[in-house]
Amino acid sequence: MRRRTALHTALATGVAAASAAAQDPAADPSDENLANVEEFSTQVSRPVFIATWPFGLPACQHAAKQFQSGGSILDAVEKGINVTELDAAVTSVGLGGYPNAQGVVQLDASFMDGHRQRAGAVAALEGFANPISVARRVMESTRHVMLAGRDAARFAKDQGFEPRDLLTEQSREAWRTWQSENASSPGTVPADSHDTIALLGVTPTDHLAGGCSTSGLAFKLPGRVGDGPLIGSGLYVDGRIGAAGATGVGENILRYCGSFLIVEAMRQGLSPTDACVAAIRRIADGEQKPPGELSVNFVALNRQGVVGAAGTDEEFRCAAVDAQRGQLLRPLLVR
């Protein structure tokens, strides 16, 4: 009991530090004074959470709070990602996510428990703002791993999730503008419309979990599914080794099982960051293109709580929170 109380105190300090970092102008994701991702793990104290993009910082903060209040690592990951899914200002995840070419928001998500690699996922889910929660319910309440489309929505409704309109005025107006400019080119998507949230966590007792949630490419062809809900592509967790999550152009990630590659590289002894780099190099070699043309980015976490990240996009940033602090970080750029 004393150990748990001490952990709660340390986590509270870490979450407060994360809040300050999120409000500090020096924590702007474009600021070149950001710490490199590997510097964060020089003195790490579990539990540790890492997530993609600056909006991953409040998600990691909330995950830490959930764990602090007695929730499991599964609760922490789910509730942390819910924060991003319900933030209408984030136009690539959940509520307010940009719709497909027909103006319909279709959401994808995957969830993994490192214990025995349990997993659940949903693809092309319409009308429910928290696909990560539905994905977890698939994992825990069925013998299946993935549900898709209308049947995923039917499952969500039967499980008691509340349907809602996912289009905001901003996302609706963006779709109308795109539609007027690209009426003759269906499937044309903006270059910067793929900011998935992948969030990974590990406890002081070595329990790993992770989740990935996205609305996919903006204005995609209806029914398009990227790497996000595919186990081994947008997300992979092995409780004996570590976890990895992806963001970027899903087609470039899923054809190489990017997150699985990273976990396997960590199994062979590579650090989380080096494992991310190895996966990017593997993808670039297969594509026969320079990494800078691929838009593939990864975060990773091993069982010891060491975090890592690397990507091909100059603007890619990640966020991490441990028992002592939280901050935005600069991943290793691979070109």
C-alpha cells in the first residue's frame, strides 16, 4: 500500500509537469529546443506512456491520471486515447475527424493487451466517437479480433455505446471545399491528413498495452482502411518485449507490417529508436524510394520503459509521460 501511495504522488508530479509543458510556449512542436526522444529515457521511471503528435501529450497525461487513480494499464490507454477522440480540434481522429469523399466520417481503431497478445479492432466504424473503446470491447467481449463497417456499428450499439453525429461545422466545411475543388478527382487527399494517435504504456510490473485511433486519410474513398486497425501494422504489443505504433501514410506502413517489424527488431536487441529506424529503412528499401518520400513515423516502448521514436516527416513530434515528468519530444528524423 505504501508503494502504491508513493507511486500516486510521483505520478501526480509527473502529470503536473506535463500540463506545464503543454502550456509552455517553449514546448511548441516546431521548437528546435525540444529534447530528443532518447534523452527522455536516460532516467525513466515507470509507468511510462508515449504517444504520437503534440495532441498525444494530453492523452498521455490523462492515461497517467487513470493509472494513478487505480485504473489498469488497459483503462489508462483507452481513456487516454478517448481524450483525443473527443477533441473536435483534432481533425484526424474521432469527433471532428475529416470525412470520406462522400462526407461520411469512418473511424478505425485497434487495441492490444501485451498479455498473450490479446487484440480487438474496428474498421470503417460510423456514428460512434470512441472507436478505441469499441475495439477494446471487441477484444474483451467476443472471440473475434476485428469487426468492420455496419456490423461494427451494430455491435457498438448493442454494447451500449451512444451514437452521435461526428461531423463538426469545421469538418463539414472542409469537405465541401475539397468537394468543389476535386469533384473530378475522387480519391485525391491532402498531403497532411494522416495524424493518427498511437499511445503505448507500460506499468512498474511490466504490463504493456497500446492503442491506435484515426479517422484515416481525409476525403478518402469510402471504405478505405489504412494501417490503424490492422494488428502488426498500425499497432503491435508483445508483453515480453515491447510495443510500437505508427502514424503516416497507412498504405506505406501496412504493406510492411511496420509496427510488428519494430517489436521484432527490439526482440533482437535493438533499442526502441534504433528499431524504428530499422523499420523505416526496411520500408524505404522495399519501396526503392528515399525515406523522405514515404511519410512513415513510429513510436516505440520496451518492457523496461525506454521510449523511442523515428520518422520521415520533419514536422513529426511525439509526447511522453513517466512517473516524474511529461514533455513533447523530437523523434529521430530519417532521410
